[in-house]
Amino acid sequence: MQQVFETIAKQSRAAWKALHREDIPQILIGSATCGRGTGALDIMRAIQRKLDENGIQALVKEVGCIGMCYAEALVDIIKPGFPRISYSQMTPEKATELVESFLVGDDPRPDMALGHFGDQALEGIPRLYELPVFDGQERVILKNCGHIDPESIDEYILQGGYSGLVKSLESQPEEIIEKVSQSGLRGRGGAGFPTGRKWASCLRAQGDQKYVICNADEGDPGAFMDRSVLEGDPHSVIEGMIIAGYAIGATRGYMYVRAEYPLAIFRLKKAIAQAKERNLLGENILGSGFDFELEVFQGAGAFVCGESTALVLSIEGNRGMPKPLPRPRTTEKGLWDKPTLLNNVKTFSMVPQIMNRGPQWFAGIGTEGSPGTAVFALTGKIERSGLVEVPMGMELRRIIEKIGGGVPDGRAFKAVQTGGPSGGCLPDEMLSLPVDFDTLDRAGSMMGSGGMVVLDDSTCMVDVAKYFLDFTCEESCGQCVPCRLGTQQMLAILEDICAGQGREGDIEQLLALGESIIKTSICGLGKSAPNPVLSTIKYFRDEYEAHIKEKRCPALVCHRLILYRIDEEKCSGCGLCLRSCPVQAISGEKKEPHQIADEECTRCGICLDVCPDRFGAVECITGQENLASSGRDGSECPH
Amino acid sequence: MREKVREILTAFDGDKSQVIPMLQAIQHEVGYLPEEGMEEVASYTGLRRSKVYGTATFYSQFYFTPQGDHEIKVCLGTACHVKGAMNLMDTLERELGIRCGETTTDNKYSLKRVNCVGSCALAPVVMVEDHVYGRVETKHVKGVLDKSAASV
Ligand SMILES: Cc1cc2nc3c(=O)[nH]c(=O)nc-3n(C[C@H](O)[C@H](O)[C@H](O)COP(=O)(O)O)c2cc1C
Ligand code: FES
């Protein structure tokens, strides 16, 4: 087997070498979904045009996401004689200029550069890995993302890809599972279930046919770790799945991918075809006698299908409604009632490296209870949003303040939301907590699959709670009463509170409802749906009380509790707000103080943004007394 | 229509596990799921029509009425929500004169919401067809619409 693979690897090396000639520059374009959203494809065309015009030979290729989404669009240049240099915030114009300076000329343009990958110092350009954004980061899952062309199996093989599979095929299934168990790997889909134990139970399960399923449904709104892995390093997930198939005795696999991820689906299908071509997938893989077929199944837009039994029903062509307990385990009776192994994208993607580098290596990263690394999608009110990968056990504060650079625009940090609709919000005092599966759970949030949304003082915590409840209400499959109706009741109370109709006792009612929904719902969706509400009440009760008792939204978010007005003393009548108002709610003669018609105002806040600082005439007010002094009480608001 | 749907279904072997991929294929070609399509899937797979409808109506991806030429999706995921995505939605509703979930009378645009397209770092995000527009401000909305109109 080793020999068969060596031939394949040799071909890959030759193909790679032919493409990556040492005497020509390489240009790497970060073209995952986020890169494309900032114009990566236009930039690529502009660069190609410029190269052609100047008759420069260069290799232009697409790579996945390196995680520095805040700096997109990213272009890297590897020019002979120079280390690889990363350039950020590129546009077609800037990229053209860069090619002119650096490739037509010889100036690496430190003013545009973000950092370089070399060992030696380079005048005016810092080493990329010494930037604060990489502080304490350790790339295991994201090892290849942003470095290799995800559409080239050759590059993956060159990075050691598929050698974990070869090693596995040469061992006994029990040995593989033993290694996975020893590594301490826990599932990255949210619950942190020990992966080795799941595999072992699947191996033991009796069945003429078994299945491996990769959960790539990533429905948590505000998370994109799995998308980045699928778009940036699809083969790592595929390799992990083949190893799993061999270990448990399954010959078929499915990748259940969210419908909203077209690029990931495209790249996966391409990767599967390439793996088949090399006989790394399909019949008699590398002559081992082991067959494995892999198929992409596209989800159809239902968050609850991320739950294991719902996902299985969905592949079978049904409504994706989780099965109530007691029910047989998916590992024993899953897809078509056959033993089925279901793991998250990141869980599978780590397996090849564990096979290659050994379980001790993996167990040595992170904490004892949660070994390995955690990938977070750091977003929201944060200076450097993007993907970060850190050893488990790192303090939340370090992730947010050092790596993420803290809250921008001089605003104050308020909370961090982890675990999406199933998780919760943690305040500043909790930032000393280490991130691992168990600690965040105990604090009333959860690790989830890795969404981490930072909130600042312009975020209303009641509004955030309402937002998540609205989400779970919408996504509830509807089969059990607590989840279907209980969440609706909670949502109705939250809507009232945000609309200035909150009553004494609402908070207690929310707590009571939340508790019973957690106790009585069928599946994880209902059981965790109240978490965002409970955690915000726990840590931000004063905000709820301000809404209820004073009709005040401290963050100036809840439309019915705020209004915009113009201070006649300060307004010079410059007309800027009048011209900017999208709904013509502002009136007033030139050079005369303007007014805002409250009934027309949609509370978009543009007038406040455009009013020059030297006047500062537009203000946003809240609170019963203030609103009353402006001629209305909260309940009369037209919105 | 029936002929067209039958043609699409020839790519499948009629196994009832393929209901969702079949519906996706029909919607991809036709733009929505017409009644004939549902009937054909039912008879092709041997499932009852109620069963096929049951599956289709469970998933938010499927539509049962014709959609506009351009599909505008505003992301209302968490990251986009806290960065003011609701204001974008309001602006689009106003510009297009329709509510979220509706289609303009000239059948040009359908306006939809989506819970995260996985580009949270670029929040707030608007997706037109498969293209993601990042860091969209209310003042960019018109430009996004014009650009999509130009790409017929
Ligand atoms: C409502 C709900 C949604 C879920 N969504 C996902 C998801 O999008 N991706 C995922 O990997 N796991 C999701 N899970 C967890 C899965 O049920 C399952 O635990 C996981 O995929 C197992 O893989 P792991 O052991 O590798 O973590 C969800 C669970 C629930 C209850
Ligand atoms: S929340 Fe909008 S792209 Fe994720």
C-alpha cells in the first residue's frame, strides 16, 4: 500500500513542481466566500491582466481562508529571492499597483504589506506570525487553510495529505480507534462527546451495512468555521471520513452540507472526484480491499437538521424532526436503521493528523479534559474578526483582547456570545474563564461549534435574547409543545419588554418558562433554546429592569423606547440630515433649526451619524421621562 | 411544465430517499416547485402527494410560487444582526416596495432573509444569487440592486 501511495505522491510532486517553477513568482489569492465577498475574483482578474500586459510569467492561484477576515481581500506574493509576503485590504487598483511595483519593479511595498512568512527580517515588513492576531494561536485544523489550493489534491498530498489514511489502512480497525481514544479527541459539533467512544460503539454495532456521515450543516448563525475548513482544506475532512469508514467497517459516507454554502459544495464535489481518480476513494482503495463511496447531500434550510436524528431523517427524504427519547442510538440504528457514525467537520479533519503524528502529540495540546485546539469564528464588535485557532484552555480575554484586538471605535466591551442559539452571553467578569467544553457550560453558556460574537455597549442584551428566541421559535420543528409554544411565549414577553410593554414579574415568568422548556423538550434545540435568555438575565438583569420599569433601553436599540430629536439651540440648519434622511422625516428651512417627524422616523440613525460634530444637534433619547418630555410616552410610538 | 419536470427527474432512479435532491433539481431548473412538479415526484417515487408536500414544506429552501429573476437575501444572522442588518432589510423593503418574503410585481426581485451565510466577518452581508456583498451600508443598497439588475 505504501508503495502504491508512493507512486501517487510522486506524481503529485511532479505535477506540483511543474506548476511551481522556482524562477517565477507565485501569487496567492484568498478566495473563500469571505475573500470573494471583498472582490477576490475581480482582483485576480486585474492581476492577471497586469501580468499579461507586462509579459510577466507568474503562477496565480486561489487559496482558502487564512482566518484574517478583517484584512480581506488578501493577496500573497512569493517572489524568488523574497519570502512570502501578505498584502491586505486589496482592491483591483491596489493589486495592479502592487504588481507594477513589486513584479515589474523590485519594491515589495512595505506600505501595503501586512506581514511576511520568512525567517529573516525584512526591511519595513513585520513577520506575519509575530502580529498580535497570531498571539498564542496554534493551527491544527486550519493548518492548510490559506496555504494550499483547495482544488488541488496534489498540494494536499504534498503537505502530507492521505498518508494518515495509508497508515490507517495498514493497521487494524481496533488500533485506529484505540489511537483516537488515546488522543482524547472530543467531537467539535458542540457537545464534546468522546470521539473514540463513539467509533468503538459503531464498530461493535452489528449490521450488514454501516454509514459514516459528516455533519456540515453549520446552522449556528454567526459561525463559519466549518465552511472555512470545507472551502480551504476539503481533503482533510474526506480523508478523516475514509479512515472512520475503515475503522468502523462502513463502505458509504455522506456529507450533509448546508444549502447556503455553494462554494463549499462545489469544492467538496471536486475533491471527491480527485480522490476517486487517485483511488483514494472508491473500490479497493490503494489495493487494500477496502471500498468507500462518498456523496454530498445538500441540506434544504432547516437548522434543526444539524441534530443527529433529524439529519438522518432528512437524508432519508423526510421532514427533519428529531426522534424523541428513548430511542436507539444513531451508532446502532441510524441511517436506514443501520449503524451510523456522525461527526462534525472539524472532528473528522483532525483524524488524519492524529494518525500521522500520534495520539500523544494531540493529547499534549490543550487541557487534560479537552485536548487539542478550538476554532472560533470571532465576529461582531471586534477589531480583528476572523477565524482563530487556539489550544483549549486559553483565557477568553486573551482571545478577545489580544488576538481580536478588543472592541473598536472606542466603545466598551459588554459581553461575548458563544454557542449560538444554544449558548449564552458572558460579561467582562467572566473573561478570565478558560475555553473548553466543560467550563463554558458551567458558566451558563457553551462552547458550541465555535461561534464567538463580541457585543459592545451599543448592543441591547434584551434585544439579543429576543433575537435568539425569534430564531429558535422559527426553527423549532414543532413536534413538542414546550419548544413549539413555550418559546413563543417567551418571545412574546421579550417583545413586550422591548416595546415598552414590560410588566413587573416578566423576568420571573421568563425564568420559570425557561426552566420548564429545558426540562421537557424532546431535543437539544428546545433544551437549549432558553439559554440566551437565562444567561442575559443572570448577568444583565439591570438591562431588563431598565426596559420594564423605566421604559429605557440603555443601549439605544429598541425602536419603541427611543426617539431621535434635534436640539433647536444647536441646529444651524445646514440641511445635511434633511438630505440624508431616507424617508424624508426631517423638515426645516435652510439656516433654520430642523425638526424630525417622529411618526415618519424609522430610527435608522443616519441623521445622528451625519450631523457634524461641531453642532452635535441630533440626539437619541430613551426612558419614560425623557420620552414624555418630548411629547410622547413609550407606548404611543408608531413603530 | 410536466414534460420539463419529467425530463429533470430522469437523472434520478426514483428511490424515495431522493425526494429532497429531486425537489432541489426541479426548483433549480424551474425556479420554484410547481404543483405538477410535486405530483410528478410523488408518482415517480410512489410516495403519496401529502408525503412529498410534507417534506417540501418543512424546509425553508423550497418555494411554491414563482420567484423573481433576482434573489436578494439579507443576512439576519447574529453577527449581521448586531451590526444593523435590520436597517438594511428596512431599506431594501422600502426600495423595492415589498416585504421580506415577497416578490416585486414586475417579477424582478424576491427579497428574503437568511440566517448567516458564513461571512460574518464581513457583516452586515447581503447575498444576491450566489454572490456575497460584505460590509454593506444602507447607502450601498441601491448600488447592489443596480449591479444585480445589470447581470441578467
Ligand atoms: C438543534 C441542533 C443543531 C445542531 N447543529 C449542528 C451543526 O450544525 N453541526 C454539527 O456538527 N453538530 C450540530 N449539532 C450536534 C449534533 O447533534 C451532533 O452532536 C454532532 O454533529 C456530533 O458530532 P461530534 O461528535 O463530532 O461533535 C446540533 C445539535 C442540535 C440539537
Ligand atoms: S451572521 Fe451574517 S454572515 Fe454570519
